[in-house]
Amino acid sequence: MKPGKTGIARIIDAGGYSMQGFAAAFKHEAAFREELFLCIVLLPLAIWLGDSGLESALMIASLFIVLIVEILNSAIEAVVDRVGSEMHELSGRAKDMGSAAVFLALSNVVVVWGLILFFN
């Protein structure tokens, strides 16, 4: 077992690392900033347009999934770039798969919002 803090100290440290991650994503990733802006605009609309708490929750969750996947994609890209700048098939594949995950997350927003708003 890895030695380290436990209990509340570990939770506080983890929260600090998370804030550093958010700050890094905001500072270095234009796509994250754009998607965050989209979430800030759409979140109040989700609350207003949802006919129930469940519908609003699904709409909001679909937005959070985009941010989560974008941060993971950015982490993958950072690790690949850290390993080396030369072109490699596996590096390209990793970055393309991360991009595909973001595309699917954005598609999920369209599907969830579309089903709730147009078929309800």
C-alpha cells in the first residue's frame, strides 16, 4: 500500500488536485473553455425546459459528460505529447480515440436534449 494521507486530509488534497486539473484544462484547452461556456449557457435552459427533475437531471448530466470526456481527452493528449513529439501510429490512434469519445459525448447531448424536447 502506498503511504500517504488518509481521511479528511486525503479528501482535501484530492480536491486541490481536482482544482489544479480544472485550472489546467481551462488555461490550456480551448475546446474545454468552449464546452464549459456551452454548459454555462445550457444549464439554466435544462432546468427551465425540463418538465420534471428527471428530465432536467438527464439534460444536465449529458452536459457534464462532455466536460468529463474533454478533460480525459486532454489528459490523454498531454501524456502522448509528453512521451515524444515524433509521429507514431499508436500516438495518433490514442489521440483519435480521445477525439472520438468527445464526439460521442457531444452527440449524446444532441440525442438526450432532442428526445426530451421534441418527443415529450
